[in-house]
Amino acid sequence: MGPYPCGSAATGWEGGRSEAPCAAPEIDGLLAGAGYRVRSSDLCHVAQRLERLESAMVGSSGNHVDFAHPASDAVHYNPSDLAAWVDSMLSELAPADPGPARHAPAPDAWEDQIYSQPQRAVAARMEEEEDSGIRLVHLLMSSADAIQRGDVALAGSLIDEMRLLLTRVNTGFGIGKVAGYFVDALTRRLFSASSAAAASGSPAEYEILYHHFYEASPYLKFAHFTANQAILEAFEGHDRVHVIDFSLMHGLQWPALIQALALRPGGPPALRLTGIGPPSPDGRDSLREIGLRLAELARSVRVRFAFRGVAANRLDDVRPWMLQVAPGEAVAVNSVMQLHRLLSDPDSPGPAPIDSVLAWIRGLRPKIITVVEQEADHNKPGFLDRFTEALFYYSTVFDSLEAGRASCSGAQQQQSTAVAEVYLQREIRDIVCCEGPDRAERHEPLMRWRARMIRAGLRPVHLGSNAFKQARMLLTLFSGEGYCVEEVDGCLTLGWHSRPLIAASAWRADDFDEDARPIPDNFIFNSISNTNESNSSINNNAAMLRRRNSNNNNSRSSDSSSQQESIHGM
Amino acid sequence: METQCDDVPLEHDKGKGFSINDNADLLAEILSRLDGRSLGVAACVCRLWSGVCRRDTVWEALCTRHVSGGAAAARAVVAALGGYRRLYRLCMGPVLERLPPARRDEAAHLSLSLSLSLSLFSIDCYERLGGRQRSSLLFLRNTVDPLVRRSMARKVIYRR
């Protein structure tokens, strides 16, 4: 008989493998996973005989001619029955050893099958996973299409099929994990009665998620450092500066700016920070606490600092008079992933809230406006388009998080990565489940933001090579070789494997009194004459009229309780 | 009979020589020319050397090597944030480690490393003020492995 046929070997062993878990309890589980059936009681015996077999093989390696000719009456033994197989091998190689006169299959065949079967099993499994992954993506698209057409029944059945597929795919990483989140979001969209906005959680929770996302990935650090560099360069030569932050969170962006201002040649300016954030529900004034901490840091590095908190649920509830911009100070407006919440559906009539907000920002005559936004088009009206975009965008983001997790050592960091994924899950749910005014995550690509800012009367400011070099060096600190920084028309984007994920840009109003100055290229600037605008740019009369007539229930300037006026005389 | 003299050995003491351990300031001056790892090794020599290596001036010289200007003002700020030794341990050391070895002495890179390290350091100081567990700099402890391989399957699916 010829060499042991590969085909039947494969089926035989796969059969053995799938049977093993429910076989008789004495079969060893670990070896069964590799495709071998060995009784646990026999393990010791088999091990000894394998050792003897090895020494026999090594000893008789010169006698290859013995292996080349299998006996004509060789009986085939399934090598997954390890005990019998090793006995038969020993009997052939070391005939002095008493054993049944059985012959092994031809050496080429068994060598090939014994030593590569586990590897082939792994390869087969990988292929199966890849197939499942592609199938999952296909199913996701189909269900999104069904939802767009209104075919709820089909969508429901597709979702069930996907859930079944997810149980067979590794959901710890890769497409399995992302698909899990999207299937969850689709389920919510189809089957949960109330709007998903109700389930979005409290602002305090959001801050915690944000903090972990900050720790686990470089996107927010890139945003903060790039914006700080632009603000620092814009504040050169000014003695009194005012920064307006559209979402204070934990205030992690500002220690670096305070330190950089403290170290700037010529001494630090007097810094005012106005932080906008959601009101805290339980009476704690979280904005003021952050302000106190920042003030203490500023005091220790001897920077004159004053903080003011403005509590508002939405940015379009904020009015310029709440920010109390004083005449003669240089203003910077900083928005990290906030402006997209003010957009509306592209095909809905009327002006979006963003237009009025950009108008009053421009009215403040800021020296610089730093805008950081996600680089994706999640504001498309059609559900399928939006869904597809979101699927590819978040797959890339999760991929980058996964690479970071693979290299991080501490348990705390692993936990940060897990919580960062919850942060992203919130965004996914918002994009998939919410429609109309409920949807807040309306990401738009950089090109469209540029057009919108220019329409609002703002001019772009090039971010400069310092910001670029700093971003590149920041990335070297993060593991995972996939991150890349690119410069696009004076804006910087950070991406994963050539897919940009977050874009930072800087702007200023275009009807400035001072002449356009050349873009400085190094950290030390020549002193620039500071043209003081004498009139306050805020239209105070209109603001007072609005205050009298309208009912500002949603937004309180937390003037009475949260103001931290800690101005330190030098 | 020999007379003890702190600074200059007497003629007939030439055989005894001058011990570096007699003058801590001189020792500090010499150690400030070492790199970070060697300083760490030097700190293990003896108690005196360990004490000298704790001086912030030694680490300041290490961090601000090749960086021009503003040393005195920077000293006050860095001292308020936690000191140069801590700056090097937490931020500057890991940042420099990740630079390619050929670039580690270039002035431009060192200057940029220092400013980036100071930014990260200020965030660390801010977190310490808050009393909560410091976590923003944990990513610096990761080993950067440029050879992480990822499965081809994922790449296939993610390519549009």
C-alpha cells in the first residue's frame, strides 16, 4: 500500500479533534485540541515511548534505506491515536523491543502530517476567521441597506445571523470586536423604543471616558499639543492673553500651555482662561475645581492666572457677554471636537447653529482659533453611506488602539484601552442610532470645515514646522508603527496607516487691523508690535437686549459661585 | 607628621594624591557631563556619589545640554514642577531613548525633546495636584516595538 493518503488523514484528524471535547473523559483535553487522542492514564507511558522513539530515530538516522520501503502488508494507524502509533513506530525501528508487528506509514507521509498538521490547523483556522470577518462586513452592509429601505424584518434576521457569526469569531480584536459594537448599535436602532439619547449617560461619565481615551491613544494629546503650539505662537508679544476653551473636561490641555508661557523669553503674560462645560448635576462645581487646580499650577510657576467657568449644555447657548472679553487682550478660541455638534443635517433648511456660533467667535476678534475635528464624513443624510463610513473609520481607530494595547505592560493601561473603547462605542451608537436633532456626532472632513470657516469670514493660519516636528516626536513615544502625521495645506492630520483620523487647523478673522505678518518659523520670534484694538469687539447693546427679552434657562454664567479670580501680583 | 589640608596636597603628600571624594562640587561638575544611564550607574557607587547624583544641578546639565538660553528662568519653573531629576526620569529619558541613536546628540532634537518633555511633565505635575492616580504618562513606560506584526486578514478588510 502506498503512503498514507493526505485527504483521509485530514478528515480523520479533524473528526478526532471535534470529537475530543465530548469524548470519554479519560482523553487528555490539551492534546485533543492539537488533534491527538491520548488517554490521560496513558500519558506517562506514551511519553516514555516517544523518548525511546526519538533516540531510536536519531540512532538509526544513517539507515534511511530502512524507511524507504514500507512493508507491503503495512497496516495504517491513525497517528492521532498516539499510543498505538508510537508503539508501532518503535516496533519498526527497534525490533528488539517486543511489540506488535505493525508497520508505520511511509516516513515522508507521516513526517509531513505529524509535524505540519498543527500548523495547518492554525492556518485553516485563520482562513476561517478571515472568511468570517469578510462575511460579517458583508452582513453589516446588507442590514444597513435593509434599514435604509425600511425593511425591518430583513434587517432583524440579518442581525440574528450576525450575532450567531459573532459567537464563532474571535471578538477580542480586529473585525470581530468592531462588528460587535456595530451590531449592538443596529440592534438599538431597530429595537429600542426610546431615543438613544436618553441612554447616553451623564456628563461626569463622559468625562471619565474622555480621560481614558486621552490616556490610551495619542489623538487627544496630538490635538492638545498642536493647538497649544499654535496658541503660543499667536500670543507672542502680548502681555495679556485670554483663552476660551469650548470644552474644559479635566483641563488637561492647559498645564502644558501654562508651562510654555512661563518659559517664554521675555517672561509670561497674564493668562485668563474661560472654560465652558456642562453644568454638574449634583451641586459640585466641577469647573471651579479644575480652575483651582490650574490656578495652583500657574501659581507655582509664577504665571498670573485667572479662571472663569461658564456652564452650558450646548455651545449655542453661550453668548459672548458671558465670556467677558476685555479690550486690549489677545484672545484665543480653542475647540477640540466640539464644533461638529453644532452642525445639522445637510439637507435641512435654514441656518445651522454653527453659523451663529462662528459669527460671534469672529466678533470676538480672536488672534487665533484652533479647531480639531475628526477626519471623517459622518454627516451624510443617507444611512447606508454614513454607516459604511463609520464602519471603516472606527475599524481603523480600533486597530490603532489594539496595536497600542498589544505593547502596553500595565494592567491600568489595559483598562484604559478598554474604557477608551467604550468612549468610541458611545460615538458609534450616536452615529448609527440617532437621527435628526438627536444626533450630535456629525463629523465632517477637513475640506468641508475649511470651506465653512472661509465662508464665515475666517482666514487660515499655517500651523508651522514646529507643530509638525513636535507631533512627529510625540508619535515616536507611542508604540505601533502605524501612526503618521501629515501636513495638508497648513493643517496637520494624524492618521493610522495613511488613513487620516483627526485633523487640526488654525484660523483667525480676516479683517484685522494689523498687517499680515510672515509666518514665523522658529520658536524665538522677533518682537511684533501689538496693535491695540481700542473698541471692545462685543456688541454689548444687542447682548443686553437679548438678556432682557429671552429666557436663558439652559445656560447660566456661573458667575456668582464658580469664579476663581486668583490674580497674583508679581 | 603631616598637616591636613583640604584643597592643596602638600609636597610630601604627593604619594597620597587627591581623592575625588574630597570635593563634592568637583565631583558634581564631572558627573554632570555624563549621560543618563551612566549617572544612574554612578549613583550606585557609594553614599557620597549617590548624594551628589541626587543634586538637581547634575540633571539640569544633562537635560539642558546643547540647549541655548534662558537657563535661570527655566530652573525656577522646572523646580516648581518637580525638578530636573524627576523630569529626566519620567519624560526626558524615555523621549531620548526613542530617538534614533544617531540623532540623540543633535541640538535641534534635544531642544525639541526638552520642550516636549516639559509639556508632558507639566501634565504630570497637574495630575499630582489633583491627588488622583497619575496615569497620563504611563504610555511612556511601554516598550516601543517597531516590528509588531499584524494579521493580514485585518489589513485586507480595512483597506477600502
